[in-house]
Amino acid sequence: MTRVALYARYSSDNQREASIEDQFRICRERVERERWQMAGSYHDAAISGASLIQRPGIQALLRDAQEKKFELVLAEALDRISRDQADVATLFKYLRFAGVTIVTLAEGEISELHVGLKGTMNALFLKDLAAPRPIAACAGGWRKGRPVVGFALATAW
């Protein structure tokens, strides 16, 4: 019987603690459907997916993988494990070396293709998240430079 470790994460104070329980609930449903054996669950609350370093839940999961406590990690989606492209690749390589497969409800069994494509998409998401938003321009806060080609500044609504 396949031994499974669940992993869940939410990233900020804007989300709620129940998010982790929601992720675990839908993962447990998959475990039951597949008749896998639960070997443990790991989580990181209100911690960004941008880095693995300061996430005690993922660190414990990696230690237990090395000790062969499970054969499969199940998460809701790859971005719950990490949004950092290098971290996703490192985690994938580390778990594969330990004989552990990553499966997500959103993507299925994770392969090198997922690591490359989803890792890139998640990295771009983080970059977009950090970028300044043009909302200030819409609110009349445009202060510098010329308008983007094809747009003109409106002096009144």
C-alpha cells in the first residue's frame, strides 16, 4: 500500500487558517479514493511560497522523505509546494532521489515537464505580484512620463 504525506500551505495573513484544513480535506478524499495509507501531514501557515528555507513544514517533509516514511507527497497544486522555480526543481530532484513521487490534485503526477513549465509560470506570477500596479494612473495618480502609446491622459471624467 502506498504511504502518502499531505502538504498544504497558505501564503499570507489575508488568507485564513481554514485554507490548510480545506486543502487537507480534499487531499484526504483522494487518499481514500485511491486506498492509499496516510503517513503524515505537513503544513506552513502564512508563509510565502517564494522560498523553502524558512518553512518548517516543508523542511520536516524533506527530512521524513529521506527517512523513507512515505512514497508519495500529495498537495492541492504545485504552487502550494513552492512558487519559486529553482526551489520546485530542487525539491523535485531531492524527493525523486529519496524515491518519493509528487502528485497534485491540479496537475496529477509531477514530471520534469511540470517542473519546467509550472515552475516558470509560478515564478512569473511572483514577479507580477511584486510589480507596481497601474491603478494609481486610473485614479488620477499618473505623475511622470508620457502616457502609453494609444492612450491619452484625461483631465476630467
